Amino acid sequence: MSKIWLSLAHMGGAEERFVHEAFETNWVVPLGPNVNGFEHDLETWLSQHSRNEVHVVALASGTSAIHLALVMLGISPGDEVICQSFTFAASANPICYQGATPIFVDSEPGTWNMDPELLEQAICDRLAKTGRLPKAIIPVHLYGVPARMNEILRIAHHYGIPVVEDAAEAMGSLYDGQYCGTMGTYGILSFNGNKMITTSGGGALICHTKEEADRVKFFATQAREPFPWYQHEHIGYNYRLSNVSAGIGRGQMLVVDAHIERRHTIHRMYAELLHGVPGITVVEPTAPTPMQPNFWLTCILVDPAVTGYTRDELAAKLFAADIESRPLWKPMHLQPVFAQAPSYTNGVSEQVFEYGLCIPSGPMVSDDDVHYIVNQIKELRK
Ligand SMILES: *Cc1c(COP(=O)(O)O)cnc(C)c1O
């Protein structure tokens, strides 16, 4: 039996055709028809569940998409940007690329995402301490669970602060009838190898006007002014998605809904099969607003007082059984690299980090695999 991975990419079959077309038409150069086609596919798909107009720019990564959102918002040295603490470092790193300071805000228990009350406290405290408001807010839909956007957007609007929605893990998650990534001032998606769909590496910035999207494309292609020669009046970036990668993306858009459905099914199976196992909880997020997570990764909590073994001991047992698992993201306010950054905490992310484990959830995980994984968990006794 081969190893069961956490979140392995799955190709639908049409990807090679689009990539092959790129070779046949010699569009292996950076930009070309697949990039436009992929952006169009994303716009059409996202528009199915968006109250805002959607304009998408395909980029080299989710990280570069966050960076360009901050560039668009004019974030500069000395500015402060609020970021969810419980996330992957890629949410926060671009704040530092701009020479700004990240301000970390902890999570609330129902969604494990940015706590709206703590967000407002942080905004008021920054204003009191520095005399200035933070320049942007980055909530994250971690593990595909929608953050409480209505509350976060209401606070952001009240203080006039733009919101960059990190939907890297939340492609296809619905919040109040809207796709994650379409609600903020800007939204970002990731197409890295382990995300909902992949382009082998890539991302997208979601804007709400064509003018903004054109401006993002300008910054993403070295900020070349419209002159016959190379004229530069701004610092630019080489952040566009390649035409070959976009070909993979076009193929993946044909299977994205199937991938989301499969992750839901896997989550339901875990929830049923692990129900009643003492000390093991399959996490079911809750929020006051109707929402539908994409269940990108299924998370479980291990209560060592009941199980008699720790999260790490369970992970070791799974590893020995050729099953990949991973502790939840370590909060940014605990990361040595961000030790100097101000943070507003309430203990939620620290607690789930201590007890939480992600288990295999990708479209390559079969029903038999789920049963096998569940049996491994049930067999473990201290
Ligand atoms: C993956 C991820 C990113 C970064 O996306 P890349 O495409 O890998 O650069 C950002 N934020 C979160 C929460 C992620 O999981």
C-alpha cells in the first residue's frame, strides 16, 4: 500500500490538452490565451455566488496576490496592517515586504478565524497608542471555513479600513450565499499543489472593477508605462501566471466542483466514523450566519486527558502506518520571526494549535483510505 497524503493534487484529464495547446501554438512564452481563458473561467465561476462584480488577475502565487493587494492599497513603511494570527505565514509576510508592521489578532471559537470583537479592540488600541488607524485588515478563511465577514466588514467599514480576504484555502466556501474571496476590498486564491485546485503553483487576485484589475496587471508585469521604450515610473513585479500553468488551471476548472464535493464527502465520512471515539473530535465549525465550508482539510482535536495519548503520538502512529497528517498552523504571534509584532490574543489559536491535527482530505483519498485511517486512530491505545 502506498502513502496516503494530506492533500495531493488530482488532475481531471483536460489539463494536458490545454498545456499541449500552449506548446502547439508556441504560447509557452509567459502570457497567452490560457491566462485570459483561466481568468475568464474564474470570473464566470466566482460570479455564480458573488454580490459584487468580479474581475480576476491570475498571478504566480497566492503570496504574490496578497502582496499586490497591499501594493494597490498603498501600504508603505511605518504603516500597520492587521492580520489573523492563526494562519500560514504567507498571509503576513507580504506586510513585511512593504516595510509595514503586522498586528496579529486571535481567533474566535466557532470558526477559528479572526475574532470580530478582538479586531475592534485592536483597532481602537492601535489608534490610542499610535494616533493612526491600521491601513488594512487581512482575515483568513482557514481550512476553508469562512471567517465572520459580516461582522468584520461592518467594523472595517465603520473605521474606513480596506479588507484583503485571504481565501487561499477557501475556494468554493460559501458565506451568506457568497463565495469566499469575493466580499472584501480584494480577495486572494491560491493554486499551490495542495490547495482546492492547482496550477502546479499560482494564485489569483479578485478585484471588483476592470480598472483595478488592469492596474494589478500593470504592477504584475514590471510596471511598464505605455511608451515605445521601457519607461518606469513605479516599482514593478514579475508576478504573472505563465500560460503553461494557466493551461493546467483551465483543466482544473472543469473539475473544481467535483473536488469540493469529494472533500465534503470525506469530511462527512470522518465525522460519522469517528463519532463517539473518546477524546477525538472531528471539528464542525459554527457561526451565526449561514455558511458552507469547503472542508479543504478535515481537522480533529485530540484530548490527551481522555485518549491517554497526545496529538503528536497520534501523528507518529499515523506516520508509521503511511498516513500523512500535520499539526494545525502555528499562530503567527508565537513565531520567532514575528516576536516583535504587537498581538491581541485570547488563547483560542494557542489551544487549537496544541490539540489539533489535519488528516488526509484530498481528492486522491479513497473511501477505503478513510476507513483505514479511522481504524488506525481507533486502534491506538495508550
Ligand atoms: C497557501 C496559502 C497562502 C499562499 O499561497 P501560495 O500560492 O502558496 O503563495 C496564503 N495564505 C494561506 C492561508 C494559505 O494557506
